[in-house]
Amino acid sequence: MTDPNAIQPSALDQLPDRDPEETAEWRASLDAVAREAGPHRAAYLMRRTLERAEAGGVALPKLLETDYVNSIPTAAEPGVPGDEAMETRITAWNRWNAAAMVTRGSKHGVGGHIATFASAAWLYETGFNHFFKGKESPDADGSGDQLYIQGHASPGIYARAFLDGRLDEAHLDNFRQEAAGNGLPSYPHPRRLPWLWEFPTVSMGLGPLSAIYQARFNRYLTNRGIKDVSASHVWAFLGDGEMDEPESTAALALAAREELDNLTFVINCNLQRLDGPVRANFKIVQELEAQFRGAGWNVVKTLWGTAWDELFQLDTTGALVRRLRQVPDAQIQTYQTRDAAYIRQDFFGADPALVEMAKLLSDDKILECFHLSRGGHEARKVFAAYKAAVEHKGAPTVILAQTVKGHTLGPGFASKNANHQMKKLSVDEFKAMRDLLELPISDSAFADGQVPYGHPGADSPEVRYLQERRAALGGPAPARRTHPVAPLPAPAEKAFTSFDKGSGSQNVATTMAFVRLVKDLVRDKETGKRWVPIVPDEARTFGMESLFPSLGIYSPKGQTYEPVDRDQLMYYKEAKNGQILNEGITEAGSMADFIAASTAYATHGETMIPFYIFYSMFGWQRTADQMWQLGDQLGRGFLVGATAGRTTLTGEGLQHADGHSPVIAATNPAALTYDPAFAYEVAAIVKEGLRRMYGEAAPGEDQDVFYYLTVYNEPMPQPAKPAVPGIDEGIVKGLYRFNTAESAGVTVPANAPRIQLLGSGTAIHWALDAQRMLAEEWGVAADVWSATSWSELRRDAMDADAALLRGEERVPFVRRALQGAEGPVLAVSDYMRQVPDQIAQWVDQDWSSLGADGFGLSDTRPAARRHFGVDAESIVVASLAQLAKRGGVKATAVKEAREKYGL
């Protein structure tokens, strides 16, 4: 049996001990304290020693947890500048109107959340009154601070905007009722309320992730000399339950590694998530503290209000602190709803020292501490935490603020497991709330049974104070501004026309064509610096390593080492002003980068042109939620799904073979999805995207869109751009005739049966092979069309349908383009049939399609295409089958072809 008192092997045994005798004395001293004064006293002395060592610059690993007490002692708290009594009245009005708005809306069945803002009110009010810089802040140069508001707290933000005059009662009465055009969205949605909200946050986990990358992008803009936004601070307001989302903590190490002291997380630790306690049998604050400290963040705990000061002063044995660490969160929640006798027995009765302490406390004092006094509910505690956060240098800060969910809403709400689903208060509950908040609202105001809104008056001391504080901080917040930025000049035409001649005998993948195009565009003197290339550690896969030396990979520390490939032409170059964001293996982080860059035109008044290139399978499928966030935030830029398609990525297999990303992309109203086949198409689409998003938009044209291009890694001959009338319009709108059987130079008999082959992306090469085979082997004439965008054709057709319902005559572009085209239509792509089938109902000709439905697999490209039935031979057989139905060829031809090709 192992002797528990024996000295166990230690990692330090590997290192020389220059004075073993001194080491033994320290050990003996610690043993003596533990033996004579108890282990808790020994632990206290060790903590004090570690604090002293850290203050003296002694390099030691930090503890991951501290006691369940405030990080900032009461004696060290700075006074709150301004008028605390006035701020208390302002907060009371906002609490009232937030609850009234949701309750009044409940009669329409639209729902809403009351309890979250009730717990977090002081977290927001303290920031609005003293910290959050507005867009006119003199030291923030039109950017201000970036505020990521917790989605469920939106009623409180609307209530404040009502108090300061930016909203009126009609707005509040249209909370969650937007269809008529004068409503307030349920949560922070910039697309729905673009003058107020900057950042969508209610898809939980995306707010914290985006906040980190926004803070990082702010540094990127500053270090690259685009704009100095070093005075902007990013504030992310989060829920403790939200931190369970993997995205919430996915980038904590990045924030610490890059020393983002321009970032503060404020986590509202009301200990409750949607259905009950966050950590019923554990302590979420301690867990989060360890997680953030371990990642390298500065942690500030704001747990207890001033009522607890007396209790901590009485705790001469440390029993109170020990008990607070022991009690699980669900029991803390229970204390909130129980009487003093229960708390005396359950909490204080667990330790003799606490029993004696409780004898010195009145019932009222116990209830004040356990029912009301939380750090997150006191302006002084919150102000101290915020001040510590903005003054801390070298690391981001997280503030863990303990609150009570449903605070001030009465015993029917406070700490109830179901309060997230509780959408209204009764009139009696409102009257009790009014009395608690000391608001001058008379009983007669409830005469019709409806709770009234409260407002002290546009010229009241409260409103004047609120507006003066915001004026001093740079104007209203939150606020989104679309700065009057001049359209970017179009890049030189040469960058786009260089693809018109084709590649001759050289095989070029469209991925390479896109990279080459970007390489030319970033050299443009006017707009080149505004490109933001983003890649998740696959730059070499996509042939982007040639950009490393010329653009540099962004790193806030520059390059502190000599790269192993320094003697090579395309060496790995990091730079403080680097232009490329090489994110490592994180598509979610790359998307967060993209969102920050794509909305810089509004956030900072600086137009940036991001392109994010990724394995197409790992884009929309993995981060489609962020694409919705991007659309909500009105972002602009280019998403590029590389190594696209189900059969082009040889050998990689099922989880790499993308056969459906255009389907997912088609569900996003802001996404313009293209599947170009040729290099000149890529150039034409990018050129149009630059015009639409960043140049002179046409009247009524929505600039707040983004482009999704799928490009392939299959090297193929790139043809010259055909001299086809209207080809550029066709490329942009989604369809044009690439050639006819006659222009392709194949020989077909007079009056040969004819078919129209529509292909997108790499599939057009199979269609061209099939065109030749149909002519040479079966006497069939096939015309080949390039369908650059199935979804844009569908969007146009749906708009035409809507116009018809309004009494307007309009023909869908796809119908006009195919008008007079002889024979049936056969569509093929490297995606599931659902992709081309999007337009089937608007094609007048007989329609059929081929696609790579099912799971992907590993094999050669020809074998994979034969497996899915999309190769040239399969197209020939499918074409003959369609013609046979119409009597264009003999029915036996289909069987003959199938046998000939071994299908």
C-alpha cells in the first residue's frame, strides 16, 4: 500500500535542485501549517504566496480557479461617476417597458422573452451610461464600439430606444409583428432593422465566435493601415447556458494568442438555461473561469452584491467561502425561492462555524443576501468590472456576472425553471413590480386591463441625462450606419479579358483560374489593398501559395522565426501587415472572418472585398448557419467552394464529395450561386459581382448580397470565349448557348433529331463529349448550353411568376433563352438532380436530368461518373431515350447504346 505521506514522483525531479535542504524546509513549513491551523489555512497562505509571486514577476503557472467570490474587493471598487439615483430610475423605466412590450404582444400570440433582460439590465445600463462608444465618438473615428447584444435581451434594448426617443409606442406594439413594415424584429436582425442592429446574435454561439473575429479584424484593419480602429472595443453579451454551444468557445485560444485586449465577454450567469439550471449539480461560474483562464483570458468574477460584505467579514475561518464552493447551482437557485428558515438550516447548518455566523444575522439580512444581492444587479460592481476590463492590457477579458433570472419581476418569475417560456405578467404582478421599482404609474392607468407603457417625458431629467451620457460617449447605441462611401472603381478590364482567349493546349482547373484572377485583381492600384483573401489551411491545395510572398499571411506578431522554406520562391511569409487570413483548420473561424470583412463598409465605413475559398463540401454543409448570419448582417463578398462536385475530387471519398452545396445555397435569399464551367465565365461573374456589390448598382438592385462560386480542381482545356450575342448577360443570368451541333464542327445528317444539353460546371465537358458521340455514332444533333446558375434562373422565374400575379407581363429568362430550341432538354451537373431540376417547371420543352445523387465514393473520375450515370456515355443513352419517346430515334437505339457502352 502506498504511504499517503510519502513524497510522490514529480516532474520537477527531472530538474536539478540546487538546495535540497531549503526545499525540505519549505515542505516542512507547509506541513506544519496544515497540521496546526488546518488545510484551509495552508491553502490560503499558498494562494497569498502565489499572488505575491505573480505581482513580483515570478514566472509561475496560474491557478485555473479562484474562490467563489468577487475578483475585485469592495474596498478597491472605484466610485461610479454620474448620478446613480438617476441611472436607477432609467433602469427601472427600461425594465418596465421591456416587460410591458412582451406582455402586450402576448395577446397576439407572438411571444417574447422577459426574464433575460430582467437579470441583465444593469449589465447593459452601466455600459450604455459609461462605456459603450457611439459612432460619433471622437476617438473611434466613425466606428464606435461593437456591441453583440444577447438575443433574448432585445426587449430591453428596444425599451431604452423608446426612452431616448428613437422608438415610439407604435413600434413597441409591433414587437415581433413585421409584415406590415413598421414592426420590431424578435431579436437583433440588421436586415430587418438596419438602422439599429449591427450584429445578429440569437443563433446561439455565433455571437461570441463573431465577436472574437470582429476584434481580430479590427486589429487587421489597423495593422494593414486601412483604418486605425484601435480605440474601438468589442463587447459580447452572452448567456451562461449559451456557452455550451461549441462555437461559443471555439476561438478562445485565438483571442488570447493574439492578445485581443480590445475584446470583452460579459457572461450573464443567472445559472439558468431554457429548461432549467445550466449546471444543476455543479458550478457554471467555476467551470467557465477555469476554461477561460486556461485559454489565457483575464477573468473578472462579479458574483455578490454589497449585502454580502458583512458576511465575508464574519468569515474568519473560511467556512463561508468553502460552503459557497460546495453548493451546486441548482441549490443556489432554490435558495432564491425559499424562506430564511430553510436557508439557515440548509446553507448555514452544514458547518458549525456557519451556524454561529447565522446567529448574528437577521432573517431580513439573510433574505437580502440570498434573494436580491448579486454582483450583476449593482451598478457599482458592474462598473468596477467594466473598468478593469477596458484597462487590462495584453489579453481579452471575460466578466462572469452572477444575476437572478427574472429579477424584479416578482416571485412568480424569479429563478423559476419555466421563466424562459413565461411571456406575460398579470396586472397585479405589474403593480407589485411598479411598487418595487418606485415608478409613478397610477392604478387608473390599468383601467382597461392593459398594462401601460411608461415614459417620464421627452424633457424629463431622466431622458436628458440618458441623452447627455450618450452624447458624451459619441451618440446612440446600438446603431448601424451605412457610411456614404463612394463606389469602388472597376479594376482594369485586362484582368478579366485575359481569359477570353482560352488556355490553348494547356489544361487549367477553374480553381486555378479563379486564383489567377484574384492575383491580378489584388495588384490593382485602386482596389487591390481592399481584397481580403481567407482560407482555412488549404491554400496549397487551391494553388494559392504563390500569394504568400507577395501578400503575406497576417500575423499580429509578424514573423519571429526563419521559415524552413525561406530559400524558395514561394516561401511561407507571415507579416504584421499581411493581407491573407490563413485561419488554420476552422471553417467556422474563416466564416467569422468573412462576416467581419464583408460588413466593414457599415461597421467601419471601409469597403473590403473578402473572398473565402474552401472545400465546397465543408462550407455550406458545415457552416450554413453562419451564411444566414452573413445574409442577416448584410454582408458582401465572394464565397468560393473549391474542389467542388461529387466526382472531381479523386480518391477522397464520401465525406469530401460535394453533391449538394448549391441546394443549400439556394435556400439563402442573399446568396447568388454560380457553377461556372470555364475560366472566362469565372471572370465575368466576378466582374459582375464587383459591380453589383461595390460599384454603381442599377436602380432597385440589392447590393446587400454575396456570391457563391463553385470551382473545380479538374484540369481541363479552357476554351476561348464564344462570339455569341448576349453571352455576358447569359453568364450573369445563368444560361447561354455555348455552341450548336453545327458550330461545334460535328457532322450530322440533314433533318437529324435534335436535343438540347444543359450542363454546369465540369459537367459541360461530358456534355461536349456526348455531343460528339451523338453526332458521330447515332446521327443526332445536340446543342450544348452552359448553365452558370440554376438558382439564379429559378429566382428570375419566380420573380416573373410574382409579376404575373400583379398583372404584369413578364417571361422568365430561361424560357426566353430556350425559346425555339428544338427537341427535348437534358440537364446534367456534378450535383444531385435536384440542382438542375430547380428550373424544370419553367422549361417548355420536355425535361429530364442527370445528377450524382446519393453518397460520394472514392475512385477515379471516370469510374465515379460511370457509377453515378453522368459520364458522356450515360448522357448519350439518356439523350437517345428522350428522343425515342418522341419518335426521333428507334426505340432499339437505346438498348444498343446501353450495350455498346457497357451501361
